[in-house]
Amino acid sequence: MSYSDHPPIIFFSIGNPGPITRHSVGHFMLKRLMESSSTTSIKQLSNYSSYSLSVDSFNNIIYIKSNTYMNESSKAWNKFKLSKEYRSFIKEQDQDQDQDHHDQIVSVIILYDDFENNLGTIKLKQFKKKSNNNESHNGLKNLKLSMIDGNSNNATGEAMYLLGIGIGPKPNNNPSGEIMRQWILSPFNKQSEKYKLETESFKLLQLYIDTMIEQISNDNDGIIKDVNKFNAKMTKLWKRKQSEQESLESSQWLE
């Protein structure tokens, strides 16, 4: 199996099964990323009991969609870690490491709904596994408590990141548990919300991922060390991109 120079990446989306709601926006973005891939080697997601998977060998990427409910997200990940696809993927990375004589880091990027930030925003966080946490997001709480740790039987390491897709604003400043539950389980009903998700949010997600890949590729350790600094950089970059787009549209209108 041949890989490009693309650093190895695993995209893992969490959310509830069924129709897309605010709570399963990670699945929507995973599908859009697959659809936008420039390579023809990527295939439709193959369904397993607790997850769906597709391997893009050319770009050195695995796409995983959790088929469990949000509060059982670790079940999908742990099943994947025991799969032949994962073992094959890691084996290739170990072989590349032996040939290149440097550590090979697999970047695991978890796509999830971020209800603390507004629609049209993306935020990167480092994933930190905890034995006891007060995480308000049930999917992340389950992952932090129950995920299988990094690779113990091979030389390849994992750097894990959380990429939150903003779905706010929340119904009000301090919604009750029931109001919050109903809201996150509801679809994007407004046409303006759907449009913003499919255009602005997705374009920003692509920009985040492209910039992450570039930074990971150029870092000696193959990781993003300061996510706060990275997010600040992305805010400036996104504003510049938007300004350039507005200038282009203005000049086209004048013509």
C-alpha cells in the first residue's frame, strides 16, 4: 500500500445515529470532508456494528463515524482500535518510521458539536484523558473516561485533538437540562442556519484542517503544541480570507 507524504490522520466523528441534528453535526462534517476529497481511492463508509469506516490510502487518512449513541462514543473507538483496518494502518506507519528513522505520530481528530460556541465557528482543543472529569458534553465525557489509550504494541504514537464545530447560540444564557436536551437533539430548521453550516462552517473547518496538516508536517515532533496560539492564528487567517473574498465579490459586482 502506498501513501503520500501526507501525515497520518484519523478523523473520528461522534454523534447520535439517525437524521442529522445539532448533536450529530460531527457526522455531517465527516461526510462533507469525504465528499470534498480530491482522490478517487476513497470509498463509501463500510458499516460495522458500532462504527462505519473508510480508508483513503493515497492521502493516508482513515475516516470513522461512530454508530453508537453519543454517551457510548468510546465503544465505537475501542472497537475500531481492535480492528484489522487499524492494525494495518498502524503497521504501515511503523514501517515508514523504520525507513525514515524518525518518530511517526498519528493525529486523531475528533469532530464533535460544540454548543459553547456559535454556528460558523471552529475551535481546536487538545484531548486529555481523565479518570474523573466534569465535562458537560456527554460524548466527550464518555471518551475521556473510557477510551483505550494510545498504541501499546507498536512504536507509533497518537496525538489526539478535539475539533469542535460551533452550533450555538444556546436557547438562552442558562437553559434547563430539558430545554438544552431538546435543543441539541433538534435539526437546523432555519434555512439561514443550514446555509451557514454548509458554507461558512465547512470552509472554516477545511481551513483548520489544511493548516493543522501543514503545521504538523513542519513540526519536528509532529504535533500542535499550543492550541490556544493556533486558534488565535486561525481567527486572523479566517478574517483575512473573508476580507479577500469580500473584495473579490465587490470587484466582480463593479464589473
